[in-house]
Amino acid sequence: MGARILVVDDEKSIRSFIITNLKRNNFEVLEAGTGHEALRLVKFEKPDLVLLDIMLPDMDGFQVCKEISCDYPSLSVIMLTARGQDLDKVRGLELGADDYIIKPFSPMELVARIKAILRRAGKQNSSVEIHIGPFRVDMEAQSIYKNDVLLDFTPREFSLMKVFINNINKAFTRDEILNIVWGEDFVGDPKTVDVHIRRIREKIEDDPSNPKYIETLWGRGYLWRKGE
């Protein structure tokens, strides 16, 4: 699983945009809408990096950054700043932030900044293989094995599998899956998700009509259930 990123922004639409793009790049994501919630998650969830907006409803990002730097000096922080606010950039860096990025930003730039900081901090994954039950997932080769037998997946099916593998026991609605795997600009029949999941089940399940791994939660969506 990728590095754990905490996204702190009080605007839900911005958080959703960031989270969708981070998950596409195999990061595990936590989210907070307030400074106090961010500090609680830092304490108990131990993220590898914090994306921290300056404008928060309870305490500003500078104070959050200062507390993180004092209590968790090895934790990397990227400040999210408004365009042209040079003093904000300087202050954030002085308080211990590793970098800043100006809103609005491109997903590619954000991911590149995160990877660069994690690489410098030595927090990149040393392994690109994930083992879950009988499955071995090679992220670099985009290959999945069951009981050491290579399964035949299309790129889209592999992307869909990554969503579940990186989020064990977490339910996803059809729309959430479409946004992550197909993109928010997808135009077409949403039931394509159901078709792809049916094909995946035929490849990974012993009995596709009675799935053990990818479960259907009626009225909610789909979930990868962690077995014994």
C-alpha cells in the first residue's frame, strides 16, 4: 500500500478532488476539515505526510503546522496557499513546512511534490508487492497472482482491483468507483462498474455466484471483505 497522506481542508469539494487523485496514485488517504481533527489524526493514525490548508475554521494552518513540527518533527508537511500570498509561504516554511503549493494546482504537480518529499524523507515504499490472502499484487508490473497463478486482467480491471486492495473493508458506491477509476469527466452508463466487477469475480472467485472477496452491499455499493 502507498504512503499515508492526511488531507486537511475545510472545503469538502477540494478535499474530494485531492483524495480522488491521490488514490489514483496508490496513496492511502486520511481527511480532516478542521485543525483539531487534523492533530487528532496525526496522533492516532501516524500519516507519512500532511497536506495542510492555511484557512481552517477553528485554528489556522500555521498553528497546526507549528504543533506538528514541535511534536512530530519527522512528519512532512506541504502547505496549501492562495495565489500570490508570498508571506504565507515564508511563514509556513519558517514554521517547519517542507514545501508549499499554490491553489489552484494540477493533480500531476501535487503528486510530483508529494513523491519528491517522501523520497527525500526516505518514506517511499521499499516494496511494490502486496499480499492479501491467496493474492499477490505486483504494483509495478500491474500483475495479480492467485496462489502463484498469474491472472489475466485488463488495465481498467487492475485499476479497479487497486481501489479495493488499498481499501480493505471499505465500501464504495458505484459513483465513487467511477470517479476514481474512470475519472470525474466520465460520460457513459454507470453500470459499466457492475460489468467490470462481474468480470473480475469470474477471475478471482472460486464461485463467482457466491463471491467471497468482492461483496455487493445492496443499496450502498461494493466492498472487499478481508477474510480469515
